[in-house]
Amino acid sequence: MKDYTHEEIYTIVGKKDKTASITFKYNSDSSKRFGQFVTVVFLYTQKEREELDQLVKKSPFSKHGNLKVKYLAGNLSKKQIQELELEGINSSDISTIDYFVHDPKNTFHSKDKRTVKSLNIPIRTSSKGGDYDWIYGFQKKLVTDGIGLTPMGRCFYLAMKFYFEPDNLSEEEVQEIYPNGDLIMKEEVEWELFKIKYQREELSQEEKKKCALMFKKKQEESKIILNKYLNESGSSLKKLIANNIEQAAELLIKVEHFKDIKLNVMGSFPIYLDVERYLHVYMRHVEEMQVNKHFEHKDNFQWNEKDVTFVMQEVINQINDEVQEFFKLNPGKRYSRYGEQSIYFQGDYYTVHIEPTGRISTFHKNRKNS
């Protein structure tokens, strides 16, 4: 009975991420550890994939040894599944590999932009801020369940609780709302409170005046933040207005209306982009948001701007359990995945660095050699 090589496995199922039903040789080490059959997808680092792209051009195929796999179906224990992903199976233990002839679309070797198939469902909103009732109930459930909120999300929650249940604020929440121990509310919380009261048509004349001043201040802060990242691109807000006023206006609007982007769903540690990291990532790696060729040496996301957040969420949710455990055991340390530990998603490998607060520090698609 022949032994499968790494090159052969890569050619028939690995290169295009095909689902493979594997039968092990009788009495082989893999059959003893995992049973006679497993259904898997083969896992490769970017370096391994690029090396195999070169090896399959040579003959005869000769590479043997362990290959890591992701277990898809069956009754294996958590320990056995981890062994498959961390240690893998010996290619010489494989008796047969069955797979569908239909090719899944693996885009590792494609330079085209990818698209996300989405279904737009229209949502009716209630008049006079009526939706805040159920939004507060939902946010309250998240907090009760220990789900972490982003900094802006936390301020929004505190503003809603101050509005709906001021008598139920905990001592900790009161300290967050009034951080200086006086009756001056934290500006970010007050801004969210004003937005709620504006929607519900409850702002007093004094509050309207203060709200207008805060809005003007936020506009100026937005210009400063945007200008900072335009400077890093070798431009400035003044230059961009002169050369491309439409793009300048579009970027400024994005910054003025920006809300923290939460990338994970579950866990006490939120993983998110604030406006600064959003500009850092998008203005370097998203083609539609680049103002010149200053970052042309960097690899762009092969996704449209509107889909990049979805891609980041998918990548982060692959590692969310690992990130939660890391921050629990290593408070104050940065979490990183790069190089051979980069995260694979739909044909690309991604480098990710996350600050101890959960804020994204770095997120980009790795450069390919092929």
C-alpha cells in the first residue's frame, strides 16, 4: 500500500481547502489515536503553503511526516481534536482520501477583490427614540452576563442607565459617570445622554446650548485626529481639501460619526477598533481610504471597504476564546499572532496585535511571495 506524500495531499485536497474524508491504515498510530476514519480540512501556515507551491513543481513527490488538520465531524474528544490541530496526522498513516470533485473557491493565489454575500433586512425604527427602551434592555442583559463593552459602548450604557434607572446606579457606575467626585458628568457619558434626550425630544434650552458647544468641540477634535493620520500619509487635511474635497468631506464625516467597532461577540474582554486604530488600519490597508501612494508598499485588504469590518470580525472570532484566556492569565500584556501563527481566513493570512485593553494595535494581511 502506497504512502501519501505532503505534495500529493496538497495537490488533491489541501491547496483548495477541500473537505477530506480520511481512512487510516489498519493498526497505524493515527488509527489507534483517532479511530479508523476522520473528516477534516488540512491546515497550513503561509510559509508551508508557499513552500508546497514550489515542491509540487518538482518530481517525484517525496515529503512525508505530520500534517495538521481541522476536525469537522465525528465523536472525538476535545483532547483528540486539539491533538489533530496541534500535532496532526502522519501522511504515511493514510490509506485513502475521499473528497468531492467540486472545487471550493480558495482565493490564496488570487489577486482579485473578494465580496461578501449579504442579505439586507429593512428594520423599522420607532419614533421619538422609542427604540432606546429595547436597546437598553439588551445592553443591560449583556452587562449582567459579563460581556465586555467597548469604551464608547460603556459610556452609552451608563447614559441609558442614568436615563432609565438613575436610582439603580451602583457606586462604581456613579464614580464612572462623575469621575472627579463632583457633579460634573463625564463628557462622553453626557454626550450620549444628550443624544438620547434629543431623539426623545426632551432636551431643555440650556441642554441644547451645551449640546451645540459639545458638537462644535467634537468637530474640531475630529479634524485634529484626521489631520494626524493624513500627516502620517504624507498629506494633511488642508492639502486633501485642496486636491480632493469630496474625499476630504467623506473622511471627515466618517470620523465625526465614528463609533467603536466591536469585533468579538462573546467574552469579558472586548476586542475593538477606536477611531484612531480605525484610521491607522484603514488608511494603510484599504484601497478606497488611501489618499495617495504613500502606503503603496503595504498589502491592501482584498475586500471592499464595506466588507473589511466583517472580515476582521471573522478573523477575531476564530481566536476569541484564545484571546479571552490570554488576557485572563496575562493582564497588562499584549496579545499577538504573526508569522507562522498568523490567522488564515478565505485565502489570506492576517497579522494581529491586540493591546491589553482589547484595542486593536495592528491588523493587516500578510504579503505573499507568490
